[in-house]
Amino acid sequence: MMNEDSKMENEQNSENVSHSEMRAILWGRQLSRSQSDPQRVSEFTEHGTGFGKMKRPTSLSDEWKELQKIKMNKNPITETLLPQTQHFQSRRSIWKNFLSLCGGLMLAFMSFLPLRNIQSSIYPIDNLGTICLSSMYAAFIVGCTISPWLVQNARPKGLILLAVASHVFYVAANLYPSYMTLIPASVIFGFLQAPLWSVQELLIGSYGSSYSAITGIRVDKSIRQFQSVFVIFCHCAQILGNLIESLVLNYGTVENMHSLNKTQYNLNHVNCTENCVGKFGYHMKRPNEIEKPVDYLEILKFIYLAFSCLAMILIGFCLRKPDIILNKRKMSLLEKLGDVLSFFRTKSCAMIGLLMVFTGMQQAVVISDVTMVYGTEKLGLSIVGYMMMCYGTCQLATLLLLERMQRRFRPIVFILKGFLITLGLLILLYVWEPRDNSVLTIFGFMALWGATDAIWQSQIQNILITSTTKRESAVVCFRICQGFGLTVVFLSSLWLSLLYKVCMVGATLVFGVMGYMLLEVTNNPVTPLDPEPFSL
């Protein structure tokens, strides 16, 4: 009779919960109660001292009774505070790793972007600066083609550290500028920048997925929040880096002017006799005693070298592997190359391919021509940082504004506005000769360039994503086209004048917009309610 009762009880218990589930719940709660309540330690240990091996009930009915007993006497600290503490620690860990990534890359970009903007100005002999920029973005194209394969076969942190190390190498090469140092450093730097952008997208997706699992926020919304924060950090790097550049160079210009005045004063009085000391009460320096002015450009390079080293230290010691890594099916190098190159044969790429190339050409025109014509040649090298600071600030503000307005307007509205503004800027670049006192007008001119660049970057990427299902291949092809546009403009600067370059960029823009209009007519793409997060 006792056996039948026990058997019936076991069958009734098995209907409510399986044996494995009940055992997991039972021993998990027993362990948490024993750790949180020291008075129950002796009930679950063999000798009554410490957290030793737990005694297990002898039958399923005994386990069920113990489980019911635990359910009747829940510990509120264990049931509520402990999960909340774990969730808080997990969220804090995610934000710590994410901010370490953002902070490290911001320091790295602060060391690179300002130097890139003045590369053609500080190395004009034999077009060294322009050739280095061409080599950099040609290597960037090669890196983009194999970056998907590199990302899936290498560790994310290792790739990031390697890319940041290329920043250190690039800045160090600028301390000893020559063909033997700058060109290899530029090639290595450009090649490693492509996997860096792919890895940061992977990590942001991982952090967003982990944060969504903990907080209950939708995955796409969580990833968009992390992406927006990362974009803010990247543009702050351009703003702060260029501000430091102009402050240091401007201070050096003022100091050099004082030094030149003192030198001229000493040279005018070099024929004074020793009686001048007693008569006028001061000592004149001989020509061989005149102090050389300090090279503030070298000081600026050492500051950027320190930033890149700090970036390596921050990422190396603070960045940890994320809880969730978004792994996809591993493919060979040839399969990855075929997947990327196959996107160039799609109708979407054929229609807006020229617009993608134009985005890179526009950036190259700003870096090589606008900064040279209105900065270095007109107002001096120290004004270039302020110009690019206005460019980056307006670009960031426009990106954040477009993210909110994207739901209300179709992409064609922004494309047509950007087309008209950009044509006006290209024409103005050739015909306008600013005066010495038109500094604010030049800053406004640069702000318009930044706003139009933000329009092209965000809208073209959204058009690509909404018109294809292969998002990764579309983004990689977009970067390849941008690198091609940058390389073409930098190389053409070696032979073509400003007029021919403006005509080339303007023709690419006109035909690119015509191709987009044809895509709009044939496909009539609809902007999604929740567009994909923008990227750089």
C-alpha cells in the first residue's frame, strides 16, 4: 500500500514538472538560500561547518516535498535583490567595455584625422603628402575586400589592437617624413582600417544584443542606441583633434613672430660696441647666439603619438570580450570575396554606384583642395584645424537630425537637396576668392560641406540597406567605392588643376543622381519606419 501511494504521488508530481527541471530548481534554490542565510548552512552540509557537499534526498517524493517547502518560505533577498544585482553588474560590464572601445578609438582617431587633413600641406615637396594619401586609400580598398574573412577568423580584440598599433606607426612615421617611412606606414594603416570598421560593427551588435537580453529593449533599438553613441565619439575625435591642432600651431605662430621680431632687433644692433651695455643697460646677442624658434609642428606630432599610445593602453587593459558574439556561417576567403564582389553586379549597386564613389571624391576634395585653397595658402596652416572642426561639428549635428527626420521624409527629398547644395559648393570653390577678413564666411562654407557630406553618407547607406538583403556585402561595397573615389581624386591632384577636378567631381555627381532617380522610378523603394543605424 505504501509503495502504491508513493508511486501515485510520483506520477502526480511528474505531471506538474519534470524530474530534471525540479532537480535544477531545487538545488539552485537550496544553494542560493544556503549562501544568503547562514542559519541554513548546517541543513545542507555533511558536517555542519562551511559550504561542503550537499546531502541529496533519497527519493523523488522527498525532493518534491523539499521543493514545496522552499516555495512556501521564499527568501525575498534571494528572489528579488540578487537577480537585480546581477542585472546591474551585467549592464555595468557592457557599458564599461563599450565605453572602453569608444574611448580608445576616439583617442586613436584624434591622432590620425588632424594629421590626414594637413598631410598635403606639410609635405608639398615631390607631392609626398598626396602620394601617401593615395597609397593609404588604395590599401584601404584591398583591406575592404578581405575584411569579412579576417573578422570571422580573428579575435575582435586582437584586430582592434593591431589597427590601433598602425595609428602609432603612422604618427611615428610623420616624425621622420620620407618616402621610406611615410608610404609603408600609410599602406599598413589603410589596410588595417577596413577590418577595424567591420570589427566595431560586430562588437556594437554584440553589446546591443546583450543589453537587449538584460533590459528587455528591442534588439534593433538597442543596437541603434549603441551605434549613435559610437558615432558621437568618432566625430568628437575629429572636433577635439582639430581643435588641439589649431591651438598648438596658432600658439607656435605667435611665438615665432615674437622670435622673428627679436632676431631682427638683434641683427639691427649687431654693430653696437661694448659701450652699449653701459649706455643702454642691456646685452646684445651675437648672430651665432640667436636662439632658434621652437618647431610646434613636431610638438603636435608628439602629442598625437601620446594619444595613439594611450588608445592602445586603454583598449588593451579595459576592453573585454562581449557576452554574446554574433557568429555567422564561416566561409572561405574565396567564398567571402565572391559574396562581396557579387553585389557589384546587382541593380542597386549599378544605379547608385556613382553616388557611392562621389561620397569619397567629395571628402578628398575637402581634404586636399578646400583646406589648401582657403586654409594653408590664404590664412595659414593653423586655421585648417578650425575649418575641419566646423566641418565635423556640422556633420555630427546633421547626422543626429537626419536620424530623427528619416521617418517623415523619403530619401529622394534629402538627395535632391544635397545635390543642389553640393553643386553650388563646387562652383563656389572654383570662383570664390575670399579676403583676409572673411574667416567666418570660410567657417560657414566648411559647415555646409559637413552638412552635405552627412546627407550623402546617411541616405546612400539607407538606400542600399532597404534595397538589398545582403547588408554586410552592401556596406563593404560602399566602403570600397568610397576608397576608390578618395584614391582617384588624390591621384588626379598630381596632374590635374582645380578646374578639371571640380568638373570631374561634378560630372560624377550629376550622373550618380540620374542613376538614383532611375532606381527610384523602377523600384520605388519605401523608407522603413525604423531605419538601420547610420555609420561613418
